[in-house]
Amino acid sequence: MAYNNGFPMGYAQMYPQMAGFAQQSQMQMQQQQQSNLIWVQGEAGAKSYLVSPNTTVPLWDSENHIIYLKSADASGMPSMKILDYTIRDNSNLPSNAPVNDGPEYATKNEVETIKDDLRKDIDMIKESLGL
């Protein structure tokens, strides 16, 4: 014979304190953001970072202005390229950069000169053809 303690067996409802705790933990999970930057300490840290086959990963040096592009081929053999970068501001922009103020237009004299040259060429072609 089964023992019955007088309490019904069934669904146990959540107490109000637990409901608040569940909402709090959900909010914390939403606030977490993943950083897409992988920081390593120097070239030794970049060399020791494992990369899965057929992938390329940019690794940012936390000590210098260097980015390591570490790749692995299909067999898992790693290779690495080292990129140095500089931070620019308005004072060190290249001065020889072309400034595009808009389209360049020919002056009336230039157009007339081209037109006269074309007429001379057409007349010369007509003479050579006997027209």
C-alpha cells in the first residue's frame, strides 16, 4: 500500500523571489558583449595562439602597434603575417593627396584649338583619298 502524506503531488509554482532572480540573470546575460578583437602579448603570444584549419584570425598586440594575421591551411599548418599600423590625426595626413575639387573643364580656346586640329586632319585625309 502506498503511503500518502496528505499533500497533493503536482506542479510547484515559482515563488516571487525566484521569479525576480530569474529575470535578473536574464538581463545580465543580455548586457554582456563579445569583443571581436583577440589581444595577444607580443609575437610569442601570436605564435602560440591556436588557429583551426582553413581560417584566418587577426590578433592584436597589446604591447605594440602590430596586428598579426595568423592563418592555417587545410592540414592545419599555421602561417603568420605581421602588419604594423600607425594612428593618424589631422596633423600627419599626407600633403600630396590629390584634392578633387570637381571635374576639369576645357577652356574655349582649348576647344577651338582641338577643333582646328581635327579639321586639318580631316582635310588631309580627304586629300589623300582624292575627295
